[in-house]
Amino acid sequence: MKKLLTIIGARPQIIKAAALNRAIRTKFADELTEVLVHTGQHYDHGMSEVFFEEMGIPKADYNLEIGSGSHGQQTSRMLDSIEQVIIKEKPDALVIYGDTNSTLAGALAAAKIHVPVIHIESGLRSFNKRMPEEVNRITADHASTLLYSPTKAGSRNLEKEGFRTLREAQQRGKADIDNPYVFHCGDLMYDNTLFYSDKADEYESLFEKHGIDKGNYVLSTIHRPQNTDDINVLSGILNALNEISLADDVQMVLPLHPRTANKIAQADDENIKKVQSNPNFKVIEPVGFLEMILLEKNSKLVMTDSGGVQKEAFFVKKPCVILRPETEWTEIVESNCAILAGSDPEKIKTAYNHFKAIPIPEFPEIFGDGKAAEFICRSIIDHLN
Ligand code: UD1
Ligand code: UDP
């Protein structure tokens, strides 16, 4: 039996961890056991607890209750607390997801005391080190022993940074931090979307609750610091969405991240006032995962700066306008299923009009077969020493 200590903290990590936890409980319970550690990076009910309830994740064994703070404050508090849990639990490995401050803290805490790190969603790069996530993910990858890349582009990025191919690493010997193994495994979020797609339809009352016109709305999420820290940037994006809504008589549905909601609440801005007076603009609280899948499935198109939401748009075969200048999910753009518009209002409108004018694109298979969690579990059992 191998004991994994899993670090979660931000919304998308809880969602990803649900897929692995489900696989462990249902298929690998004789070989893997998991201790869940929630750093408390996200803490509102709608940003954390709702996913445990809906996705059947067991209550976290530890909640470190770190909460919000500057990068240094948040990461250092996590580092200290995670180290104490590792020392107490003595796991065979520590599992981290993605690229948040919780990911970075977990990677550093474990690697420094010689506990192998398993990084799920490794290899992704924006090539923009001004993003906190880029610094977190590069550091986490280089502190890891088993690296699971969801896409081929991710595996290639790692090779360019000096990681050996799996075959070369296996020829050198067992996996460890100086001889890391890189696997291309598919995407856990695709597992989740397939698993919950039908069940999401049970949440249809959401449309009536918010007066949403099923099938005639654009779904949008915005939370990146680049789009929210400067109110003029945020105001420009919202104005572009408002103009699209008015010109095309289409609803805009925005389940708003608290970072963005806080910014809007403090703003005194003409564009934001215009948005607030447009009845077709539906700004709502963050929704649960099943409601989000429902909203994605029934949208005309998705506009987002979220990594997870741009992929899910692809999974449910919806075109996506990416509200960022670059993406880690390059294959989506290369296959013409998404356009990078950044925060430029003109580019956002042009991208929307482009997708309106063309037939629905083809969505090639990029993210695996929906069984990434099983692959990862089997591979941990086989390769963790
Ligand atoms: C974090 C991740 C980001 C990820 C996102 C997922 C880092 C550096 N960033 O960004 O990569 O895409 O999570 O959603 O780790 N807040 C609340 N309630 C909550 C959580 C946050 O009100 O439950 C507010 C606080 O004012 C907080 C702000 O949101 O200061 C930002 O939260 P934080 O976790 O620092 O960063 P995110 O923008 O959520
Ligand atoms: N999500 C959700 N409710 C929302 C917004 C997003 O359940 O109101 C889910 C979404 O379906 C995806 C994940 O949260 O699975 C993406 O997280 P987020 O956008 O916060 O972070 P990112 O993926 O950009 O790191």
C-alpha cells in the first residue's frame, strides 16, 4: 500500500483532485491510500465546499486555513504548515496539481525533506514569467519525481528544459528527483467533464433562477490579475462584452470570481455602470462544478481567461475567445477552436464575430480518453519507489 499526501487549495485543484480521489476509491483502494490536505487558499463555500459536496470528495483530513494574502505571506504560511503535516504523516509521496501558490508550497516543502513529489498537470508553459503561475509551475516541475503532462506540448516543453524522455530516464534507473519520469497522460478535467456531463442536466433550474435564455448566451469568466488589477483593463473587457450583448441581442452570463467581484464593487466606472443597466448581463455568484458544465454545454460560445474553462469549452465543443495574450493550451488555438484576444476590446469583438460567421469547428482528440486518473494511479503504483 502506498500512501499519498495530496495538496489542494484553489478551486480547480479541488475539482482535479476529485477525479483522482474517485479512481483511488473505486479502483485502487487496495494499493493506494490518500490523505487530503486543503491549504485553505480558497475558502468561500462556493469556491471550495460546494465541490466536496457535489463531487463526493471526502472531507479533507487537514485544513490549514491559510486564506488570502500576498504571494510571500500565503506561500510561506503554507510551506511551514505543509512541512509539519508531511513530518507527521510520513507519506510515500506528495501529490500536487497545477500551478497555484498551494502547488509551489507543496513542492518545496516535500522536496526539501526528500519526499518524492508527483506533479499532475506538469509541463504547461505560457512563456510569460510575469504570471505567478509560470514561476510556480516551473519550480514545481523541477522539484518533482513523477511528472504527468496532460498534453504532448507539455511533454515537449519539459524535454526542452532538460528533462529526459521516459525511455531514457528508465534506462538510467529508478525514478527519483535526479532522474524524474515524465508521462503523457491525458487530462483529469476531461475525465470529470465526461463523468458529470449527464448529471449536470439535473441542474437546469439554474436557467430559470437567473432568467438565463438556454442556448442564447455567452458564458464568460474573468479572474486573472492581468485582467482585474487595473480597473481600466477590466472595464474595457466588460465594455466589449456589453457591446456584443447589445449588438447581437445575446445574454452574457458571468459567474464571477470573488477577486473580480471585489474589484467591480469598489469601482466607480462608466462602463461598469452601463453593464449593470443591461438586463442581458447576468452577473452571478460562482457556481458549482455541475452547474458550470451545464452552463458550458448550453452556451453559444465561451469567453474566458481561465485555464480550466477554456479546456472545458473545448471538451463540450464550444468555440472560445481566450481573454489572454497567450495560453498554455496551445493545441486548442492551433486547431482553430479558440482565439487569443487578450484584453483588447476590438480583438474580443472581432474574435466573437469570427466564430459567429463560421460553422462550428472540428474538435480533435487532444486531451486523452477520459481515463487519465486511472493511468496516473497505475503509473504511481508501478513507478513510485
Ligand atoms: C488562484 C491561483 C490561480 C488560479 C485561481 C483559480 C495563485 C497565485 N493563483 O488565483 O492560478 O487560476 O486561484 O481560481 O495561486 N477570495 C475570496 N474568497 C475565496 C478565495 C479568494 O474572497 O474563497 C478573494 C480574496 O480577496 C483574495 C482574492 O480572491 O485575495 C484572490 O485569491 P487568491 O487565491 O490569492 O488568487 P486567485 O485569483 O483565486
Ligand atoms: N468553475 C466552477 N464554477 C465557476 C467557475 C469555474 O465550477 O463559477 C470551474 C470550471 O468549470 C473549471 C475550474 O472551475 O473546472 C476552473 O477554475 P478557475 O477558472 O478558477 O481557475 P483556472 O483553471 O484558471 O486555474
